[in-house]
Amino acid sequence: MLLVVTDDGRLLLHHRDDKPGIAHPGCWAGFGGAVEDGESVEEALSREVEEETGVVVTDARLLVETVDAEGDGRLVSLYYTVGGIRPDQIDLREGAGVGVHSLADLDTLPVSPFVRRAITDHLAPLLTALARTACEPDAGPAGRRNPPAAADPLTAANPPGQYATDRNLAARQRLWERQEPAFDVVAWTLRLAEVGAAVRVLDVGCGNGRYLDVMAAAGVAAVGCDLSAGMLRSASAHRVVAADAMALPFASGRFDVVLAPHMLYHVADRRAAARELRRVLAPGGRCVVVANGAGHLGSLRALVEAAVDQPGWKWADRLAAAFSLENGGDQLADAFDQVACVRPANPGRAVVTDAEVIAGYVASVADHYGQDLPRGWDRVVDAVRSEASRVIEACGSFVVEGDVGAFVCS
């Protein structure tokens, strides 16, 4: 079923016929119908919407999978699309009519119950996040506009603008493009998870889609989810869903493999998130949670601490304090019967020959640490760039240690 959001943020809904045998007669709902033999869900959605409205939709995104408990009990996949469709474009061929309604109208409209829940619990928060992201100013270069100090550790680990786009994440990913010995954490994780073409995979906290890219190239039809609208835009080439890890919008036992790469430290209640990872995992399935250990980024931390030049200041990793290879197992054990920590034999070291890559990494965490320092994070970035250049000129490269591993849960 497709939920259409108009350019001005309202809902373009389908008024169902009030006839015997029709599920939720006379109610407002989305557009769509049943999947036929041999069709994918996406193919069925496109066909049904075109048959009902005459409109060809190419940019629908998965919102939630839910059970129509008040109707026929079927599992329904609800998709959404934002902008580009107007009421006057619709040539309605099925149903009683169409109408444009605000979110506030839902209180008085007869709406199919499962559709109402999907809009209230998933679509409305997503639209709010999209609107907030669109209004956020670009923070620009490091240190130019740091937010006030956060009141709690979780907010400190997740500054509001950190994931408005994938710019900061991409800067950190570039650090690991060249490693010696060669190590590909994505390929290593997918091997641990035993991902294959016929396996149903969920990538929780999919970010800008690195794991989804690799799986798509291997013919794996994976689903990604993330709470950040900016990340979802970056991964929009794939089947992605806006979702909170503490309340995943999927039926129980839906996936054979659940991946949670470098993301649980962002979650407020990690034990609740672990229970959700377990809930959507099929019996006999495997969940792989990737995290860093205490030795991660050792030389880079030393470089930054020297650049700060403030007695007693340490580049404290707030994320690792929340969830790491050292403390994550106990948090997962509440949800899973078996939790095994696995570390690669040769995790690799980043070998960097361009000081701008080092500076870009440090700049990407300005909103994590810049508010702690009176001199400003941009000056720290400049000092890091200068020292990294000196080391590269003298030694040929600047080497950064990696300490990565995963929890394999079942």
C-alpha cells in the first residue's frame, strides 16, 4: 500500500468503497492491493497504483510492515512517496474517491486502523524529521558553529547535525580506504553472518548504504533502516525504511540475518534494541553486531590530544563507553541465548598518505568535542593537519590502528 504525501506535507488518501466484502469499507487508506504470483512487493505496488490511479510511481520507499489485525490479518507492506503527485493527476479507476487531508484531520476521519497506526507511529515522525533536516543550517567547516554542551551522554554522542547528511560519516569512512594488511570489514561481517542470495537480511543503522551496496552487487535483496533522514537519502538506491532500533517496524521472525554494524552505541536503550533485533530474527537465524575495541584509533587519538594541548584533556570516546567489544556482550546477552565475540586475525591498519584525510576525520567530529575547548575545534584540526603532514613527509604515511570485531548472536 502506498501513502502519498503532497508537496505541502498533507496526505493524499484513497476513499474505499462502502460495499460488502471490502476490507475496512468506507474508510480512508492508501493506494494498492495484493501481490500476484511471481511479483515482488515493489512490482505489485507499482502495478496496483497504476491500475487504480493511472499514476506511475518510481520513488516509493518502504515505511513499515504491519499486520491488518482488524481486517483479514494479512501482513501489509506500507510505502510512502513525498511530493510530485497532485490530486488532479489521478484518474481514479477503483474506490469511492480521493482526498487531501492534514495529519490533524486523522482525529476525525474514518481511517483503516492499521493505516492510522502507520501514519501516527512512523510516517508523521519521519515527516517531522525531514522538515527539521531541511531547516538545519550547514555547520560548514569544523568549529564554526558548535552546539551547546549536551545535557546527557546519549545526546553528546548524537549531536543534532551530525547525521543530517552523510558528509561526516563519509569523511570517517575515507580513513580506512587503504589498509595494511588489507581488511574489508563489510566483507568480513557478511561472511560471519553467512549472507547469501536467498537469505532475508535486515541492515539496522544502514547509514549511507555501504553494506547494502555490497549485498546488492551480490544479488542479496536486503532491507536497510536508519533513524536519520539524511542517511536514508544517501542510501535511497536501496530498499530503506525510517526506523528506530528500539521499535523496528517489521513482523517477528521476518529476517534470516540481522546486521547492526557500528550503531548500537547510538541507541538510548541498547537492551531494548537488542530485544528488537532478536524479535525480528527468524528461528535459527543469526544477528551480527559490529563494534570497536579499546585499541581503536590509538595513534590518531594521541595526535589529537597533542594538538589540543590542554593538560588532562583526553579524546574520550563517548560511543565506546556506551557499547564496545569490551562491554557489549553483556548488553546483548539479555536478548540472545548465545553471544560470541569474534575478532579478525588481521584487522588491518589505515595507511594514510594525505594529511587532508586525517584532518577530515577530525573535522567530522567537531560537534562531539568542539564545545569542550576554548580555542575551538578548527584550530585543533589545523594542528592535526600540520603534524600529520610532517609525519607523512618524514615516514611516507601516517598509520592508524584499527580494533574492530563483532558479536555473533543467536
